[in-house]
Amino acid sequence: MKKYLYSIVCFILAAGGFAFSQSPDAVPAHGTIEIQVRGIPADDAAAISGQYLLDGNGTIRMPQLPPGQDVLRVVGRTARQIEDMLAAAYKKAELYTSPTFLVKVQSSDVQLTQHIVLVSGNVAMKKNVPWRRGMTLLEAIVGAGDVTEWGSRYVQVTRGGKTVTYDYFSTKDRAIPIQPNDRVFVPQRGMFETRLSKLLP
């Protein structure tokens, strides 16, 4: 009987260890993942596909998902798990019926040796833009290929968990200084949002 109970305890401990162990292929804290999506309109795919840097909470924010559903915790998950999570999130939001996501977990070594700024959303190339001293909001966005036709003028900058919105068509806002590890996000342009013919002060 004792031998039987001992075996059960060992099995439980082993299972617990397995449950709390992290796969070597899992996304590390402050890691980067590359996301590609297929099976949806080309413009939408371009807006979603790109590189995403995990924030301090191990989360990423995905374009086009409604508020409250757009922040996904991916730290510790494998590429396959994230692919399933993304597909489920976009289906739940009733945006697409059969999206196919391809996720690649990238090494976080670069983050340890080089300061970057993550620029995502409706820009030509969602990417980690190398930060340099004196970098402005405009320079960070241009480093990612600039705002697309569908990008909003109201750009969001997240720093230390706090998000501030700036006007991309304001000369003053374009010149704000960007800090290492800031997250710059260009939302999709609203239905009634118009483009300006010239910059504001």
C-alpha cells in the first residue's frame, strides 16, 4: 500500500513539474515574435503581420481587435499556442472566419545589447526600429516605412505602462522625443477621419 501511495505522489510531483516547466521554444519575457497572417484581405494582412515586442507584462497588442480583447498574454507560450490564440481571438471578434497565423519566436539576445523602439499597427513595416539619442516620434515612424493610407493621424505611444496619444499632423507632436523600448502604435483610421493638407503647429 505504501509503495502504491509513493508511486502516486511521485507521479503527481512529476506532472506538476511538467505543468510548470516552460518549453525551450516558448517566448521569453521581453522577447520578440514575428507574426504573419493568411486567409484574410491583403490590406488587413499587411496591417497585422509584422514583429511584436513583448511589454513588461509579457503581452502584445494586436491591431483591429476591439478594446479589451486586443491585449494578449503570450509570454511562456510556444509559436503553435500563439497561432491558435490569435486565430481564436480574431474569430471571437467576428472579424474573419478562417484566418491562418504563422508565428516565429525570435531570440531576445538583441534586446539585451541594443535599444529599440517597437513600431506597429498601420505602418508600412511593423518592426523594431533601432533607437538613437534624440530620436523623435516622426523618425521612429519613418523608420518603419511611415503611416499607411489606412493609418490614423492619432498615434499612440506607450511608455512604462502608460499610453499617450499624439497627432501625427502636428509639428509639435512629431518632434516629441522617443525613449528606448517605447511602443509606437498607429491605429486604423476612423471612418470619418480625414487627412490634412498641411501640418498643424
